[in-house]
Amino acid sequence: MASDKISSISVAGAGNVASHLAPALFKAGFKIVNIFSRSAVKAGELASLTGAKPVCLVEDIEDNADLLI
């Protein structure tokens, strides 16, 4: 992984930092795989801005992202 480029990201959280970071990363060309939040509403709102899949359970975060932040 160290030599590979990061192209896909999952985001844990849908609060203030994530609500700015995820759309910025998406606009920069990264694929946002999942948005995790305990709140389905917050996860869904942020996911709709990035094309990601919203998830509310940690075990539902897909393992195909290059980076989890």
C-alpha cells in the first residue's frame, strides 16, 4: 500500500470536520466509499453530497477503501 496512490476513502463521522472534509475530498477527485455515523440522517445527508453509501454500524463499513479517516 505504501507505494500505491490513495483513490478511495471511507469517512468515520458526519460532524463538523467530516462535513467539510468529505465534500472537499470528493471534489478533489477521490471516491468516497462510505460515510459512517450513528445518525442515519447525518450519514445520509453527507453521503448524498459525495455519492457514498451511508452506514450506521461499524461492521457495515466496506473494506475496499484505500483509507479510513
